[in-house]
Amino acid sequence: MRGMEPEVLETRRLVVFADYCQFFLQDLDAHGIWMRSHAADPGFIPAGWTEEAVYGHRIGVEPYSLAIGTARRDSVEVSLRIFSRAPVADLEGAGHVVEAGLGLPGGDLAICEVDGEEQHVRVTAASYRVRVSYLPAEPPPAGSDQSVPGDHFLYQIDLWPASGIAPLVVLKQGPRLWAG
């Protein structure tokens, strides 16, 4: 029903460089504090990139940080939508859809490239649910390199307040071998 759709609080279209086939959504301060106390742990897996993350759900999860895996080491297009509450998942056109929790206690959502370039969006300090939809896309964004292998996707990021950090859930599984 049309009247039941959640309010869109903000929309942004971004182009980010996905070096090492990833970009990040983070609360930089909170994640930095966590990293200083946990990065030396022997069981630490950088950016949450377990084998299951690489081949299955395609996002790496750490406290206050999500690493979004991309199909290309190139400039990629990202659409960020912030909602007042959970939007209905559109599974028809997406090749892969996954959700995870993200704490943003500082109210500063940073969309980060591996090399440190950042774009910031102010949000209410809270826990959020993040849905990442991999939408097949053509043409590639301006600045992309056509000689780089891999499919072009629009990385649709939907974010809304949540009552806590809920576990990762794959809503639509894409193919196991998908990048390159």
C-alpha cells in the first residue's frame, strides 16, 4: 500500500573507488577505538572477510563497520537511502541482497574508500539495519576503467533505525563465483 511506505529521510548518489574490491560504511571514531583494542587479537579477520563473507554474503562485518564487497576494483556507483523505518525489499531486479546491523554511536556515517577518501552523512546516533542490494547496472559510472574485469552493479544501500544490532541475513543469494 502506498500510504504505508516509510519516509525517505535522505538520498545520495555517490561514486567511490573500490580498491581491493571493497568500500566501507563506518562510524570512524567508534570503529577506530574498537580496532585499537582488538586488531592484535590472534583470531582477528581483517574487515570481517571470512570465507563465508567473500563467497556468500559479500559483506565483511565488524563492530561499527561494514565492508561492502564489489565485483570490480574500479569506480563504482553507490545509492544511499536513509529511511524512517524498514522499506520493503525489492528482490526482483537485484542479483544479491543482504542485511546486517551497524552501530553509529557518533551519528556520523562515513562512506570510505580503502585509500582513506571519505564522504560523510549525519544521522541520529543509534543502531541501524543496513540492506545492500547488488543491482545490475549499465553504463558504468564516469571515471570507471573499461579494461577492469567484473560486472557493473549499482550498490543500493538502504539504512534505517533498529532496536539493536541484528545478525547478518542474506535475503537473496547471488551466484557463488560472482566477481571478475
